[in-house]
Amino acid sequence: MKKLLKSKWFIALIVLLVLAAGAILSLLPGSPIKNLLKPVQLVSSPAQSLVKKAGDTLSDFWSAITDGIAIREENRALKEQIADLRYRLTQNEEAALRYEELKDALHIKDMFSNYEIYGASILSRESDEWFSTIRLNAGVTDGIALEEGNSYPVLDVEMNLVGRVIETSDKESRVLPLLHEGFAVAGKVNEVNGTTFMIYGDAELKRQGLCLVKDIDPNVLIEPGMEIVTSGDGGLFPEGIPIGVIESVDYSNPLNVTATLRPYSQIGKLEDVFIMIPYVEETAEETAATVV
């Protein structure tokens, strides 16, 4: 018995039972035990309040963590939606651009009904752009078959002259641009009965982005700012393709009046061009052969 009374576990059990009994009795109306426990409550209340505050703080901290995770997930989803909308907008802009280019192609076809219009994209330009040939991603398999001695006009999407096709393979074509030294085209002032002359690529002027205008009638006034188009002479380029504007005129030699011309088309900014191929009428023999 003495050993039992000295046992720590026994003493703890007795204390717990007493406390439990006191707590139960304190709940009874008019119980004197309630008054006896007030000092204990005064001591335990701050501890309970501290524990409650700690619990609330921990709860708020956990809520902040979970809310932060939810916000990050929501932001990620919004960013994905924004990226998707931007992609669609880009696609729509690309579609709108292609649509405008097709309208331009139809406009070219309306202007030059005797020509078939083929679209092509620029594959590569040399570092000096205008001064070397340009590769296009369209060739014989695309309907651009170039017979020896022939050439085809090349226009940009605004119908300005870019150059002419000089060589084709199965999948590609090569274009000689307007400023190249080997290029020449017959032009005229864009007005009724406008004076005609020849326009050439020039080794000295090309680095300024200019062409040389020669064979000008000294009795005709040519002024800077005049718009120049193809005259149709020579048969390669149809009449009326915009080329550029007169930059300057040199009348110092009345027997050899010259001028400089700045082309409208800017190769460095082009992505797509149009190739003009004239319709070829079948002869009676070819028609008969086809029927047979």
C-alpha cells in the first residue's frame, strides 16, 4: 500500500480524478467549487489565450500558403490564355496579310489580264541585296518554266517592279533585281503621252539605291518627283508597272540628258513577290495535236 501511495503514476491518476471531479462539480448551479477554481482560471486564461493566438497565427499562415499557391496557379492559367490569344491574333494577322496579298494579286491580274500571276516567297538575299540575284521558292513544278532567251517580270505586293526572272529550276527561280548592273527596262513618265527613255542598273549609283535614266529627249522637261512606269516597249514588261520616281536630272550636256531614279520597291523589306507569265496562244497545229 505504501509503495502504491508513493507511485508517481498513482499520484498523477488521483490528481486527474480530482481535477475531473472538480470540473464536473463546478458546472452545477451554485456549486462552491466554481469559486475555488477562479484563481486557477485566472492563471490559465493567459496561457489559453496565447495558445489560441498561436493556433490562429498558424492557421492564417497556412491559409496564406494555400491562397498563394492558388493565385500562382490562376496566374499561370491566365498567362497560358494570354499566350494562346496572342498566337491566335498573330495567326489572324498573318491570315489578314495573306488575304491582302491575294487581293493585290487579283488586282494585278485585273490590270494585266493577258498574264498568269504566280506568288512566291524570297528564300535568300545576298548581303548587298539589290546587287545580286534573289532566290525564290517557286520553279518549274509550280508552273514557272523559263525557256531559253525568255524572262518574266517580278512585282511586289503593291504592284511595283522588283526585277525579272532569269533562271528556273524544279523548285526555285532566280531574279535579277532592278538595281543590278545587268538590268534594263523601258520606262516613261506616268502621264498621257509621257516621254519615254531607258532605265539601267548602274555600278556607281546602286549603292545609293538609285537607277540611271538615259536616252531622254532634251526637248522634254523631266523634273524630280515625276512618277515613272514601264512603257511596254520591248515586249518583256507590259505597260503601266510602277517603277519609281525621278530623284535628279542632269541637263549639263544637252546631247546626253540623264537622270537618276529611286525605285519604289524595297527588296530588304520584301517577303513575297508575284511573277507575271504571259499567256501563250495555241497555234492551229498545236490545237489539232491536242485533239488527236
